Amino acid sequence: MTLIAVHSSAIAAVGYDGYTLSVLFHTSDKIYEHHGCPESLYEEFMNAPSMGTFYNQHIRGKFQ
């Protein structure tokens, strides 16, 4: 999966293949994968005023 750079103070890059959301943070070399993420949530995430806050509230711990 290709990751694209994003403008976020917490998140360096994001990838999405229609099922799995991949997130790379500035503070880690590990890519966090969230399987079963709906496209609508991915779109909200990409358009959120704060991607880090959105991630913590709506994505972290909610997908395998």
C-alpha cells in the first residue's frame, strides 16, 4: 500500500486501500494498520481539522 504525506503535527503519512487504513506517525517508524475501516470514516479522517485528535477519538482501538 502506498502512503501519502499529510499535513498534520502528529501524523506523517496515511494509506487506504478500501479496507485497511494505514497510519504512520512522526514519532514512530511503525505503520499502524486498521482493518475494516469504512471509506466514509477515512474521508472524515482526511478532512478533519486535527487528524491526531480524530484518530484518537474515532480510530484508535476500534479496528483490528
